[in-house]
Amino acid sequence: MERRIPARRRPTRLSLLALGGSLYILSAAASAQTAAESSASDKLDEVVVTAQKRKERIQDVPISIDAVGAEQLIDQQVHTIADLNRISPSLEIQQAANENPGGGGQIRGIGTQSFANGAVASVGIVVDQVSQGNTNINNLFDIAQVEVLKGPQGTLFGLTTSAGVINITTNAPDPTAYAGSFHTDLSTAGVAGSDYGNQIVQSAVNIPLTPDSAIRVAAFGNMLQGPDYNEVSERYVQSTDYGGRLRYLWKPSDDLSVNLIGDYAHEATDGDNFFTVIKTAPGSIDAGILAACGIVAEPGNRDYCSSFPNHGGYQNFGASAQVDYTILGQTLTSITAFRHVDDTPHIYDIFRLSAEPTQISYDGQGGGSHQVSQEVRLASPNGVPLEYTVGAFYARQKLTQDGAGLDVTVSPFPGVTIPISVNSGTDIQTYIEQWAVFGQATYHLTDTFSLLAGLRLTRNELSDRQIDKNDPALVETGGDRENNVSFKVGAQYEISPSTMAYVTVARGYKGPQVNISDITVPATLVRAEIPMDYEGGIKSTTLDGRLGIDLNLFYESVHDFQGQICVPSSSGLSCGPDNLSRVISKGVDLELTAKPLHGLKLTGGFIYDPATYPAGYQGSDGTSLAGEQLSFAPKYKVTLSADYTHPLSSGFELVGTFDSVYKSDLDLDNANDPNLHYPAHWILNGSIGIQSTEAAWRLSMFARNLTNEHEPAVIFPNFPNTGSYAAYYTPQSFRSVGVSLDYQF
């Protein structure tokens, strides 16, 4: 019998030691003022980004960007898309199952919150210059850099970028050297204060083939136990995720390079992390059922009580071919890609309480998505008076959802089960096609003053077809065809060689959705979402190159914001997308990076973002939310991290990391119910260890979510019955303590 961990407990001594050790390292560094002769030589590394489809210093790009390199990603244990929450104050990732398509999230409070099959993410995820659409990767491994680009980026990136872009670059093959790496994080539920178990293994090897070609092979395994725990089977939810990536580079000359990339990922689950009851009405039937199962309905409860089989999974794979050819100083780039996701049939019950009189279960819900894309562009060299990028783009997505067998039963008395309805569900097929031509140019009028202009013309076609599996003759269709113009204009001024100021205005685009809430009712169209974004910022490096500042003021007005309202129904949840007249997001975004002392690097970010609902908007409870903060969007958020290295005896170094996230209070559903409100809180993480002087290996102990802060991804009201509340918890909602090992050769 596996030992169950209580839903909430005080921090263990080992967890507190980890935090205390990290803080001790930082305090020791702060007292090292006598080492001025060493710290004076420490300068920030130059960061190069591809935010404008060309390699440029982040200092020179008129976009607010959070850029995090490979070392910081490993130090902060950023291994999944959901973990990116911790690297940028502007970014939130909705982690609940199917809460956002494509693994998307929110930037500055703006994001997709829709279950609709044709919905696309507002925050685009781009991997090695390929827009992922709704066929997203989940695991991050062998990553060179992650860039979070804030605000509409449709001029250059196009597909699903109306709120911003997460631009991910993996490590490229290197023909000059054989090299490899290995990383593992190991934790076990109940050991050293860890509230769930997680074993992550990542490895990569770079193999030169010829003087001008090489391959790089990377692989990962991610085994998760929990956080949800089934009192019937006395087991944690089990999830096994594994996959890999193969990259091939051939560069026969300085003018020609060929990159071929293929990746594959597979996940299988035994049980699902889903909703668990956190509050019941006094004396309710739900309270009695939970008590009989030994479950306390309280914040942080992740226990459930189900004898119904729950399992599912997916496989995700894709490939791309990128060819870059330089002729007469201009670079011609072609990127051909496809991606495919198969969701294996999921079998699960909604309430996960076997004694609940009303039972709702799904059997066989699956589906998938397929995307092909082609981009061709021509770019001028850097450093010329007129820098430009022009191109064309095409993408076609097919999204399918298999109708699941939906069974609803009622047991008024023990041993008596009455079927209420049996529904085979609805098969859904959605097609989205996009054609676009685009261009963006920067004209350097002087050595210090430049103008920016960009334009994208898009043709978007959407069709949706739903078939009733009980009656195949019952079919409902809907669709839309429209043209759109997106643009960006701006100016930037180099105040000094180390300080640049800029202003930009951008119009974005996110295509429409088809709403078929009832197959017997004609389909309706959810109109395209159009954001207008106004920004001004300043980027500076000062204190002899040891302090970097990125300050940005923004005002974004999103017309026809695509929202959604969900209410309980006989089938569990009844959700429908709809347009909100206008949503406003405005505020200030600040990023700081510093090397104040030798061996110490500090990063910090802050956002103040009052993103609000429009006048006349009613929440799912029928009350007015006009002027209220958007759901899932904290008004304030702070991210902090520190990395310190201190020499020990010959050949060894002490290393310590610390990172934390603060969020102001936030609402986890679009209603005025105080039970759906989560208070302001800090989440603290740290590690301490030793490494070789050459950093060839590192061994450390880590602790994530030290104080066991149980922030849910979602809270849902009247679940399973009126007066009860359920929360969806993720691994980030609980403490994890373990050991890490890194080795490079």
C-alpha cells in the first residue's frame, strides 16, 4: 500500500533547510564587498534574440521581451510549457485539461479561454521558427533559449499571436565538436516533504558527421505520480511521458545551410488529475460521501474516491525542413513543416466519487489535430540603412473530436441504478486555412533614429462540421471566410550606445470560431478578435554593463474579445464561446537583470496590469463583472531569481539558486462568488549543491513550492452538486523536494 500524503502540512525541516541554505548563500554573497576587484569584471552576457525573424541584440529590438537561456531554464527546473509561468511576470499558462487549446496561455491578461474545437490560442508557441498552432509540444528539453514576446506579433509571426509569442529555440547541431549532456530531477511522494513524485530524465548528444554537417539527438522521460490520490485504489495518478528530437545540420558554405528536425512525444495516464472537491454545504450529501471516504473537503484537497477506470494519453510528432540561402547579401529562407497530435480515447468519470447518486462518465472521447505549414521569406542583412523582411505564409489545420459515449445514471438507493440517458456524443471536424503575405522594415534615418513599419494581409477560412453519433443524419455545419489587415508602426531612438527608447502601435488578429452549442440549433459565429496595442519603452545597460533595465508602458484594447461562459448541466459542463465588446489591458512591465557581485546573477520582473471586463458583461453566475479584473489574470505579479557560485577547495564550487513568484489575488472563474477567489501569495523555490570548477557536473538538492501554496488552475462552482466547489490542481500546486544531477561531456 502506497503511503498517502496529507493534502496540507507544515514545511518539513529538510524543506526549510533547503530554503535556509539558499538564503545563506545569497547573504554571504551580499557581504562580499571586499571582492570589488573581481566583481568589477563581471558584466551581463549579451543576449541575442530572433523576435524580428533575424538575429539581433535584445537591446536593439523595440519589443518588450523576457529572454531566458539554457542555464537559467535548468536552474529553475523549467521542464514543461506550464513551468514558463515562473520566468515572466507577464505570462500565465492555464494548466487545466483542455482549458486552452494548444497549451496556450495569457500575456498581460489576454488569452483564449474556450473549449470550442475551432478556438486557437491567443499566445502563439513557436519552436525553431515553426508556429505550433493547436498541435503544441508540452515538454521542454535540450532548449537553447525561450523568448516571451509581449503584445500582438501578427505582422511577422501570424498564426495565433494576437496576445504575444513564446519563441522557443532548441540546441542546434555543431559540426566542430562531439559533446553531450545528461540531466535528471528525482523526487518521491512522501520523501523529504515531497507531496508528489516526479522523475525527469533528459539527455542529448552532438555528433559531427563531416566538417560541414552534424546531428544532435535529444531525449526525455517524465514520470509523474500525483498530485491527485485515489482513496479507493490507494494510488496516486500515474503519468508517463517520453520522447525525443533529432536535428540534422548541413552547412556546405557560408551562403547555404539546411536544417532538418523531427520530434516525437508520447504520454499515457492511469487516472487523471482533474477536479477534486474543496468545499461542501453543511449537511449536504456531498459532505457525507466525502466523509465516508475519509476525505476532507478543504482548500488543497487533491483526494478523490473512484472505482471507475480513468485513463488516456496522446502522441505528438512533427518534422520541419528549413533552408537558408544567401545571395547578393539577401537571405532567402524556406520552412516546410507538419505537426500531428493523436489523443487516445479517454475513459473517465466526471465527479470521481463512486458513491455519488448521480454519475456521469465518458467512454472513448478522443480526437486529434494535424497541421501543415509553409513559409518563404527574404531578409536583408543586418546593419544596412533599410533592414527588411518580406514573405508569404500558408497553414492548414484539421481538428477532430470524437464523440464520447456519455452515460448518466442515478442511484436513489444502494444497489439500485437507473439510467437517465445514454448519448454517443457528437463527432466534430474543424478546418482552418490561412494564407498571408507580410513584410516589415526598419529604416535607419540616422545612426540613432529609426522608423519601423510592418503589414500583413491574411485570408482566413474556417469550417466546422458536427455529426450526431446517435443519428448520423443529424448534421450541423458552420464557417466563415474573411480577409484581414494587421500592421505595426513605430520609432526607436538611441539615446546613448547603452540606452534605447521606442514607441510602437500594432493591430493584431485572431480568427473567428463557430459555436455549435446544440446540434439541433443553427450554428452561430464568434467574430474575429482584433487587438490594438500601444506601447512605449526604454532599454538600458548601465553600471559598467552589470545592470540591464527593460521598462515598458502598454495599453491594449481588444475588440470582440473571444470569451466563454460555462454552467453545470446534465452532461457535466455546458460551455459556449461568445464575443465581449471590448477588453482593456494596460499597465507597466519592468525587467531587471544584474551582476552586482562576482559569481552572483539576479533577475527580477514586475507587472502592473489592470485587465478588465467591459460594461454590461455578466459572469456565469448572472452578476455584473463590468470593470472587474479578468479571470486568471493577477493585477500584480513579481518574479525573482538568483544564481550564486562560490569557490570551495580546488576543483569544486558551491552553487545555490533561488526563485520566487508573487501574484496578487485573482479570480479562477468568471463570477463574483468569493469561493472562486484566490488570495495574494508567494511561491518560493530553491536549490543548493556542488559542482566541478569547469561545471562538467553538478549535484544539488532542490525544493519547489517550499511553503506548499495550493494555487489551483481553476475552481468550479456547484460541483458535484449545488453548494459544492471543486478545484483543479496541478503539480505546481504542491511541494516537491528532491535531488538533481547534471553532467556534460
